[in-house]
Amino acid sequence: MPPIGLLLGNVDFSGLFVNLSQPSYHTLAEAKAAGGATINYGLFINTVIDFIIVAFVIFMLIRQMNRLKREPAPQAAVPTTRDCPYCFSMISIKATRCPHCTAQVERVKA
């Protein structure tokens, strides 16, 4: 990523490697040309940095999309229960008899 390299002072991680073969190589290009075994950890670092940048950008886009989404206005809650006047337990608003104390209660008119 050239912009990240510019911010870090023109550092390029893609040339970092560990030589696993016997003759020593000064650059990754020399090692690849000679067919030497290497662990290219610089490419891994570049890939991780690229992933973090892309993940952050996607996170910010989704965050902005969620801010733009409008939330529905809260609706007034319609009561579905009431208290029994005798035992004070919760009963259905349509009930004519309390299921707890079996007292007859007046039906609420809508």
C-alpha cells in the first residue's frame, strides 16, 4: 500500500524474509532466483495491514449506513391486562372472572 508506506517513511515490508537455505541471500529476489527456501514474513505483514485497513473502512461505512436508517416512531402501548379488584393479581382485560380468586369482575368497555 503506497499511502501507508508514505506515512511510515517509505517502509516496504514485502522485502522482509528469513532465509532457510545454506547460502545467504541479501534480497528476496536473489533467494527466489536461486530457488532458496525462505519465509516471507514481510508479505504477511503487508497482508495484515491491508486487511485492517479494509476492515476499518467497511466498519465505518456500515456505521454511517446505520446512522442514516430511520427508526420507527414508538407506538402507544395498548394495555392487555388489568388488576383484579379483589386479589390484585393480573388478569386479562377481557376476563369476566378472575382465574386466581374466581371472583366475578366487570368487563372493561373499550
